[in-house]
Amino acid sequence: MGKLVLTSFITLDGVHQAPGGPTEDPSGGFTQGGWSVPYGDDDFGRFVTEVFSDVGAFLLGRRTYDIFAGHWPRMTDPADPVATKLNSLPKYVASSSLTDPEWAGTTVIRGDLAEEVTAIKDKTRGEVQVHGSGALARSLLALDLVDTVHLLSFPVVLGAGRRLFADGGLPTAFRHTAARVTGAGVTIHTYDLAGRPEYGTYELPDAGA
């Protein structure tokens, strides 16, 4: 059974919207797209290559799928570790409106998300990877379907934009398993799902108790 691995880019104030370019996702009047690009150094590239070396299938939201499908099929260099995996491995896209995907290897899932994703994990050798796909990621987290999170925090504050961990999310505890910092200052933390949070207090006990 494959595990579900989420890789997300966020700013210091938690924004995940449109990291890759100004036209990637301007919804809601967002004008600061492309904020991750200045930090794409060799360390960042090595990490991405490592992540893609473990993939067995991709699970994407509709917006991210459209962005990927408009770019990666044109990347045909067999030495490109990202393009070769994206173009050759199964891709699942959660969408109620996509009917005829042109990107080879794409399957649209429309049924119960928990059942569909569990079935995908069961039949996949290697990781089922989610990249970006904020709305889908929040749904997967709410259903306890995410096994591992690679959270890349970029040293920038935007003050606006959609946040990955929005109000109303399912309280979830994670176990920190790895960390590194790129030369450009991106912190990369890896977390495994641990269950529900535990709580305590720093209050002093009542002296009269």
C-alpha cells in the first residue's frame, strides 16, 4: 500500500496561493503570484529530485492539474527527473467538471474522496504524491488521509492570499521526521501523521489543593 505524501510551499504567514508565477492563480484579486521563484537554488532542486524519486502516482486538484498539464507534457527531456515521472506515471485528478483529460495517464475521480483515495493508495507501489492542490490538500487532511507532509517555508510575508491551514481544519498532531535549510533560506520540514493533538497546562497547581 502506498502512502499519501503532500508537498506544500507556504510563506511565513501561511499563504500557499500561486507560488510559481503571477498568472498561476490570481483568484480573489491575488497579485503576488510567483513568490517562491527567487528561492529556487540548487539545494531546492536537489530536494525536488529526491521527492520525485519515490513517487508511484500523482493525486492533484483541478487547478494544479491544469497548470501541470499546460506545461509538463511539453518537457520531453528523458534526463528530466520531474518531467519523466509526471508524464509516465498515473495521474488522478479530483474534479466534478473535467470530462476529457488530454494528458496521457490521467484518471478523473468524482466519487467519495475517502473511498477513491484509499483505493488509489491500496493499488500504488511507491508514494501517492500531492503537489500544491490547496483545496484538495485541506480535504485530505480533514479525512486523515495524508501520511506525510513536506512543508517548505519560504522567507517572505505577503499579508494576503489563501492559507493552507485555514480556520476550521481538523486538529491534527504530526511527528517531525526530517529538516534542512536551503542556501536561499527555505526551511524544509517533513512530518508524519501522529493522530490527534495532546494538551496540557503550564499553570501552577492550586496551593490549597
